[in-house]
Amino acid sequence: MRTSPTRYWRNCEAGLTKTRRILGIDPGSRMTGFGVLDFAGERPTYVASGAVKTLEGDFPQRLKSIFNAVTEIVTEYRPDIVAIESVFMQKNAGSALKLGHARSAALCATFAFEVEVFEYAPREIKQAVVGTGSATKEQVQHMVTSLLKLDGAPQADAADALAAALCHGHQRRYRKRMSSAAIASLR
């Protein structure tokens, strides 16, 4: 179920303290990262993260593995929202197509559940978490570890997925600041 961001935020306005569970997904044809965060207001709490490794088998079998694994993750953690990295243009068209297929397998696994799906560009996620859209994987890992106060750095794909969840979770705060600034400028 896809919802426009405007409609979603309007629905959240009444319950600013309601806990939302966000599943972040960093799709990949060989490694798909996932991260689950709870947001009570603006405060994120780490729930779980990891990666679905699909290194063996032919490509359709790997897609099936992604679908099955994400289905299990959604069944176990019951997120309200899925934040997924959108497809970006790569140097190799074949790689971009495979990434798109992996992303689709992960998304299709969420459709049987009542979740809202939001997409973010990789640069947008990095900007929200690190402060620059050209951040390295190591910088994303460092900031995710710091922001979530984790004991150790999560694996790179899991950190990217947690970053997607953080990006979405903090959108309400940014939208609220923007609307406050707009109102102030009208005075």
C-alpha cells in the first residue's frame, strides 16, 4: 500500500508520541540489508538489523530468497512503515536491472502486510544521516552507530538499511521545522 508523504504526515499529526516501527531496506542482488527501528516521537530505538545473503543459485532463485527472507522479517517485526532505497543509475545497465529486480522482490514481500512504503534516493539518505549526499559506507556506518548508540558498527548493508529507516523517521521533524519557518516568514 503506497501513501503520499503529505497524507501520511497529516495522519501522524494527531499522535506525535505514537511509536512507529520502521523497516529500512537496502536492496541488493547479492546482499540485501535490513534495519528495524522504533520511533517514539523523534527518538529512534534500535530493534534489529542484518543482511540477507543471496550469493548462491541462479538469479531467479536469489530473488526468491530475498522475497522469502523479507517476508519473514516483516512477519517477525511487524513494521508500520517500510523505507527503501530507490534505484539509482549505475555505470553498468545490467547491474542496475538486477538491483531493480532485487528491490522489487523485497517490496513485493511487504505487500501482503498493512505497511506504508516510502522511497528515498541514496544521496537523500546519506544527506539525512551524515550531512552529505556523497558520504562513504564507512561514514554511514559511523553515524548510524553514533546516532543509535550501538556498541559496535553494523555490517555495511545493515547500516545502509538503518540509515534509510532513520531518514524516514526524521522526516516529521524536518517537515515540522519547515512549516514553522514558513509560518514565521509570513509574519
